[in-house]
Amino acid sequence: MSAHPLSQRIAGVLDLQPGAQAIEYDGRWFSWDQVRGAAHHIASVTAEYSGSPQIGMLLRNRPGHVAAFLGVLLAGGTVVTINPSRGDARTRDDVAALQLPLIVGEHGDLATLVGPQTPTLPISGLLDEADAGRRNAGVTARQDVAVRMLTSGTTGPPKRVDLSYDMLARSVMGSDPAGAPAPTELRRGVAIMNSPLVHIGGVFRVLQCVAEARPFVLLERFELNAWARAVRTHRPRAVSLVPAALRTVLHSDLPRADLDSIRAVTCGTAPLSADDADAFTEKYGIPVLTSYAATEFGGGVAGWTLADYQQYWRAKRGSVGRANPGAQLRVVDDAGAQLGPDQVGLLEVKPGQLGPSTRWIRTTDMARIDADGFVWIVGRADQAIIRGGFKVMPDDVRVALEGHPAVAGAAVIGRPDDRLGETPVAMVELRESASADADALVEFLRTRLARYEIPTDIAIVPTIPRTPSGKADLGAIRSFFAQSAPPADHAR
């Protein structure tokens, strides 16, 4: 059976220049040959499960995990992503419920998180085994699903979304993967990969680097000093930062010269205010290109290009850009009727990576699209807080809070209220060396929000709990406020 074009591209790139540097991790380079050997070893193991080639992976941002991930795709199997950082009890329950034929991961994770009845394969040290690639990597009965991706779970329990081989191939190889020319040499530039591999952003960026034959620095997670060191060393022209990471850089003391190789920063996975984007550009002279994506879409469907930014940003600031090539977006009312330019409604999407025959997918995001095709996300319909009949959009309150000079980040949810139905409450993380109390923040908000939008409770915490993708973990925040007694209402 022939391999999928995505599997073929992975195999071809791994064979291009085996002795060259592929992945830098913790100051050490691993060669394409090492990645190839480990990947083919995992592919061989995957092929042994041809009746059910779904391989669970306790994914961390480490080179062996990247190689194992690529190995399952080489064999045409399905990677079932498992997040080992969700908490031991929840992860053990997740693993037990999945009932997979094999779980791959680090020794420690397997021992702690997988029961004795489930077969496991440790990958620790796999890249250093000289004979790891000597086994032939057969192709299984090829699967349609490449990855069963765990979502962030920001609005409820995480769920898995099936990402097909076709979808991922279109995301990283273009609209015609079978006809896309394969690279004939390695790229000279080095990318920086700090998105979690257990999230769609990390999967996309790793596959993009491999599809383009580009070496990359792999960071375990975003950490300012390690990221800045990688930028200074490899001088990339483009980097990707989630909003929380971008704000960390913005409020750091990194000098402008450290980032002078960067021509653009892409930013997605969560809303970023136009004020933060402009502040970053003013400080570092680097445009921030925001985008709109979702796990269900297999990546992005809208975003800013550098050309659009240079021409339109002043007039369209705050937009997430225009539809990506091959994607279609529209705004509809509750009955599904399409709305005109600048009318607010529910956003529907036809992602290009799902192919031309895909149907419209309705999101829970409220948006407007102007006559030039620029899209503004104005909030989530399923997160709107109805306070005594007034609608409060959490993002409006969050953006206002993050406008305070002492606030590094904020998250806003609705809390049940016996009289009003719900009231907004906020969790706030302060910048280092900054100080502010809840009363000062309320006074700040009085000039920026309507009275009914002001939170009835503001909790200042050392760190806002976040999902692997950098979004606020709304489930954890709800649990926090459920355990605290409501204070006096500032707007009653």
C-alpha cells in the first residue's frame, strides 16, 4: 500500500542530509539521522498494530517525542495525544478510558500514569540508540486520521478532535499535497518551536518545519531567557508567540537589539488586544500579525500578512486579518441567514485545509467582517455573561483590566448570582515588581466600562492557571471562584 503524501514528505526530508543538524534541545543538537532512526523504530512498532494502529503518546516537547510522533505518521498510523501535565489522576483516568493497544512516553510518565494492564513503550534515550533505525518501517492499513488531538478544554472538559492526513498535509504542504514539490536541500534558517506538541500549534509547527526541511530549536516550554537566547543565537526572521508569551516579552527588559533579526511576530490561540500589539511594535519595531485558528480546523483560517499589515493596520487594528488562501468565512444570525458587512453574528468557516467539498462549520465565536474581508472576533456566544438582563462579554472586561499598567494578564468568567443570574468575576496576575489591589483596579475600570461590566470580585493571584496552548484555564478559574464567597457587588 502506498504511503500518504504527508508520510512520504516526512520520509524524504529525513533522508535528505542525515548527518546535518535537525533539532536543538537544551544546548545539544540531534541529527536528522538520529531522528530518522528513532522514527523508523516507532514506525516498525506501529506497523505491528495494523489491526488498530492507534498509538497513545504522553507528549512533551522533547526530541524523542518528536521522533516518535513522526514515526507513527511514517507508518500511516494514528497518534492519540495525551497530556501528561493535566494532573496525575485526570491523566490516569484518560489513559484508562482510551483503552489503546500501546502508550508511548518517558519512563517516569509511563510508570506514574499508565496502569499495568496497558502495554507501554519507553522512548527515553531512543535517539541515542545507534541501531534504532535498522528495522524496516512497514506501512499499516493506512488510516484516514493522523492525530486524535486533545483540545485545550478552556470552556469545559477537553475533548479529542480527529485531524486527518489530508487536513494536516494541506496545512503544511499546500492545497495539492500530492503534487507539491518536495524540498531538495535543507533550509539554512533555524526556527524556534516553543508551542506545546500536545496542542495543535505545536503539531502544526513541527510538521511545517519537517515539511520545509527546516532545523529547529525545541523548547520544553516558553521561558523568557531560553527563548531570548535562541533568538540571539539563531536570528530567525519570524517567530510565533501566544499572547501570554508576547506580553512577557513586552514587559521584560530585553533590549531591542536582541530581537533585531525578527521581521514579524505571529500571534494566535487566544485574543490579543490591539493595544498590546501596538505596544510591542513600538518597543521593538516588529509588526505583530495576529491570526484566527482552531483545533477543529487543523490550523489557521484567517490572519494578517505583512503586506496587509503595512497597508491596513491603522485602519483595521484589532482585526485578526483576512481569510487565508482557500478558506471562506461568513457571519450569520441565529437562524443561519448570512449578515452583511460589519454586522455582528456567529462566525461560520470553510477551512481550506478540509478541502473544497467541506460544509460550513459554525463556531461559537461572535464576529463581524467588514467590506474588505477583515474579521473582528468580538467574543464567544457561549461565554456571554447575562447580568440582570445586560450582556457582558468577558473579553471586553479582560482587555480593560490588561490596560492597567500593573496587570500582566487577566481572565474573566461569569459566577452564578441569586438575584442577577450571573455577575462577572476576574482573576488577575500582576507584573513583576508591580502592585495594585482590587479596589484600585475597580476604580481604574470605572472610566473604561459600564457599571454592569465591572467585576464583582477581582482575585489577584501569583499565576493565572493556563492550558498548554497558553489560554486561561476557565475550568480551574471557575473552581477557584466557586470556593470563594461573593463579596459586595460594585455595581448594585
